[in-house]
Amino acid sequence: MRRCPTVFSLSFSLAQSYLEISKFVHLNLQRRANWQQHAQPRKCCFHTSTYVANQQREKSSNHWTAVLDSYKRTLHLPVATHEIQDLSNIGDFPGGEVILHGYLGARSDLSKNLFFIPLISKTLDYTVQIVSSAKSSDGSQKPAHVRLKALEQHSPVAIRGLLKARKTTAQQSLGQIKKIDHVEIDLLDVDCLNEFPKDIIFTEDTKFPPNLRHLQIRSDKSIRDAVAFRAQVASVCRDELSKRNGFIEIETPILFKSTPEGAREFLVPTRRKGLAYALPQSPQQYKQILMASGIPRYYQLAKCFRDEDLRADRQPEFTQLDLEMSFASGDEVIAIVEALVRRLWAVFLKTDDLATRFPQMTYQDAMSKYGSDKPDIRIGMEIADVGYLLPADLVSKISPLKDPVVEVLKFHVSDEVDETRRFVRTFMDSSDAAPFHENPEGGPGIFVVDSRKPLQGLQPFGFEAAEQLEELLALEDGDLVVLQARKRAAHTGGATPLGNLRLALSNAAVRRGYAPKPKGYEFLWITDFPLFSPTTESEPGQGGIAGLSSTHHPFTSPKSEDVDLLLTDPTKVRGDHYDLVLNGVELGGGSRRIHDARVQEFIMKDILLMSEMRLKEFSHLLEVLRAGCPPHAGIALGFDRLIAVMLGKDSVRDVIAFPKSGKGEDLMVSSPGPLTNAMMQTYHISMAGGL
């Protein structure tokens, strides 16, 4: 409170005169009057603002009281007597009272006092009709009618009503939702469990962006079906491995440490300065530890993490069906996997005609015949080496390389030569052909077989080569003859330029209607991969200085017949590795492992030339192997990819509930998130160049 000013002392000179004293008192009274005049309104203003603030607080309190009361009621929702989908099997019991849970559909008003509204099941697969009238049979008003009419579509509700028979209708579904149309519900009461907001537009045609993933899932039945299918497949895998084959499901740690297995890792900093975890690229080392721990058969559906460039079939975090067997060879692992795959295909795809044993092909044969280590053998188009047939001037026109390997494939597009030419022109002018034009080893040489022309359009080959090529490839009008050169060297990597072109031509022909889409399931094991491959800039490998890295990981055993080559020519050693391929998609890969610590250390130290620091990172594993670890083998199947193939999806993102984007981001929750200064201080992180 503001205080009235008072003069507490007078000067000696004023006290000498009564008149002056009188003037002083008068002035003091005047000042008091002026202060009261100006202070009073301020006092009123203070009380007014306090009143307004109190009113606002009271209004806010009333609002939150109402919100909390409403929320409290939803916690006492009535227990459902039936699931909506169960009503499809229920008989008529007129007047029977039911309580149902579900989501509201679009209301249909028949009059001011009567409307119908579908109630959609919790699974969003079934719907039953709710009938609501303003008055009950005794003429009294029904408050539930007003409450239900006020609710927004898509709101979750609990409905209490009487089950009544109704005439069936010709329309058996509401979009993708099945209608239960032999009964309906006469509304007695409704409880809104959380009203759907008016500002979200949600129709059958609405396409929600990735940052609204919850509404994507809710509005798209194919996503819900995919994640449900995924769970069912996982259940069968567990039954097959655990109950039929004696495997034990064991979870291995997610917080591991950084070891140079081959792929880039995600690091997890800790509050201990200079120390970090790494997320596992796979459970590889832990499952080998289990083999030395007396666990004969292990498996799990494991989360794995790799900081790789993303493609349609890759995610930074993914799931693999991981298994390992002690006292076992690769053949025994292959037999287990084949039995599992046959069961999955029989149960879910109703396919009982898969081969008892899947065919096998070596890596070198796959690369030579199909130009890929995961070939789709359904489309044919085998590749052959024809460099020995071709004249030197033709070779020089298609490649700048000296003494290259020149390979050929035949692809039948159309019996009509002009159609084939049209297809070729369209393809070569498209963006799909850009990588082949830009190949530094030379672009493809493409010829159309045309019997109306000399040498059937193969004049550049010369008479002898054209004749031999015709016999070798059984050429006909409308065939494409495709030449491609590459360096004369042993096959490395996953594909050759001609192998990629083979697949691109086939896909283009299918898209443009020149060829049917390949059908069926062609499983194939690819074996005998090189144990070591040349180090590349894009793959970190194991960090050795030999110029070599393990083709798969450094724990893969060499094939028994190639063990001696480790001392003389490691580049010729084949790994006891096997990949399962289906229709051009790699479903998984495995190998026999090195179970002898001495051999494991020899490969890391003497062949890969890993540093002592790198070797120390594997000291735990070497100690495990040294303790009498038995021979063992295993495999990891890409579970996301397996589900995508079984459902005919092009991308694993279509079968993952919360996939990452092409940039590795979860757009719904905005991850990864930015680092704050506080975080960096806590975890002892500094940014190169600052924030």
C-alpha cells in the first residue's frame, strides 16, 4: 500500500514565524488531499485486476474440473459383452441386451428423431448398425440419442443397446469393412471414450503423411494386415524352431561395443568420459559365445543396427531371425531353414509343392550366368562369354578396355522387329538406362535380330561370329542381343553391369506389357563365396592394411578343401558361406564359423593385417573360442524382407509398423533429434567445427 507523504521535520527558520507555520500546515494539508485524490483510483484498479484474475482462475478451474470428470468417467467404461465380429455367428435373441466397444462410422439421418450409425469393431474389420430414436417405447425422451448425435465420426465409444433381428441387405461390406447385417442394435446408452477432433479431415480418400503414422495405420487396412501377418509368421517360426527342433530362444544384449565386423555402427555415448556402447550389427559374437557355453541350439528374432546407405530393402534398424547350432555343419543349418520355409509357404501361401531340397549354385556360376549373387532365375536370359568370337574392331567400339571380358545375353521382346526396336529406344532414352550409359568400362552394345537384313542385323559381328552366335543363342526375329564388356578379373561384389542390365530390361518389359510378370517361387542357395574381397572406400571392412576384408564377416570359416590356401594365396580361398535367394531377393545368409582361436587370430592378424588395437577388440571372442568351443554354424534370415516377399511388397517399409524414411528418420516422432549443449556436456561430446 502506498503511504501518505508526511513531513517529519521543519527548518529552524520556519519555526520563527506563526504565519510561516500556518502556511506550512496549510501546505501539508493540501499535499495530503492531492495524494488521496490520486491514490484512490489506483486502489480501485488493484481490486479490479484481482477480481478479473480470480474470475479467469475460476473459469480455468471449472474447465479442468469438467475435463477431469469426463476423463474419470471413461476409466469406468462398461465391460463389453461381445466383440462386434462375434455377432456374425450369433443367433437371434430379440431384446437381449449387449454392450459393444468400437468406433463410430458416418451417421445417416432418416428424420429429426431417427438416425442410423455404424459401429466399427476395434479391429476395424466389422461393423454393425446402431439404431437411435429420440424417444423410447414409453414415449420418454432418450438422452443417449442427443449425446450420440453430437459425437464426431471415428470417436471410440461404448454402446449399450438391445440386439434385434433385421433383414439382410445386398451390400455385404462398407468399403473394406464387413457388414453384420442380420442383426442391429437399438440404442439404450452411449459413453464417449475420447471424441475425435473436428480439425482432422478423415475420409476414405484421405492420404495421411508419414508424420501422422497412427492415422496411416488406422486408415490403411493393408498396413494393419501386414503387421498382423508378421506376428503370425513369427509365431510359426517360434513353434517350428522351439517345439519341433529343440532351439532355445535367447535374447542377447543391445548395448554392445564397437568391433570391426564389416558395416558401420551406431554409437551410444555414456557419461563415462571416452567410453561408448555400439548397437549390434547382428548378435554374431554373442551367439558364438552361446555355442561355447553349452547351448546347443539358439535362436531369436533379433534387432540389428547398421549405419548404411538406405534402399527399398534396407532400414537402419531391422529384425532378423537369427539361429546357431553347435556340433553342426552348414548342411544341417540349410536343412533346418528349408523345413521352416516349406512350412511357412504351406501355412500362409497355401503352397505345398516346394522342393524337398532347394537347388544350390556357386557364387562364380551365379555371377557368370546371371551377373548377380542373388539371381532371379525365373526370367532366364543366361549370360555367356563371347569375347573369343568377336572381331577386335567391334570390341573396341563398345569398350575402352584392353583385353576385356565381353559377355552376351539374349532377350526376346516381341516377334515384331519394329516393336522390339521401339522398346529398345524407349528404354535407352529413360532414366533407367542412365547407369549403363555412364559405365566407364563402356556402354552396352544392343542389336535387334531382323531376318530381313544381312546377317540378320548382326553385320558388325562378321559372318563367322554372327553364325556362331545364332547357333549359340538360338536367335529369332525380335530378339535383343546385348553385349557388355568388363575388366578381365575374378568376380567380386554383388553384380556385374550386364547382370544389372538383364534385370532392368526384364522389369521394363513387364512394366510396358511386353512380358508377363514372373510367377512362382524359385528358391536357390548361393554357396562358395570368396572368403576375402578387395577393400573399397564404401565398406570399412575390418580396418586391416592388407587391402582385403572379409566378404561377409571375419568369423566365416574357409571351406575345408581351401584351408591350405590361407598360407599361399588367400584371395583364392572360398568361404563355407551360403545365402538363401528367392526370386532375385536375398532372404538371408549364414556360414560355418571358425571355432579355433588360433585360426581366428591368424586370419585377423596375418591375413587381414589388423592392428594390435583392433585385435584387442576381439579378445573376448578369442578367449571364448580357446575354451574348447565346438564346431558350429548358423544363419540369419532378414525377417522384414521375408515378410515383404511373402506379401508381394516391394519395400520392407510396407511391413514395418514404424519404419524409417529414406533418410533414416522417423518423421512421426522427429528422430533423430538435435543434440543440446547440456546433452553434449553430460556425454562429453564435442562437435567438429562447433554447433
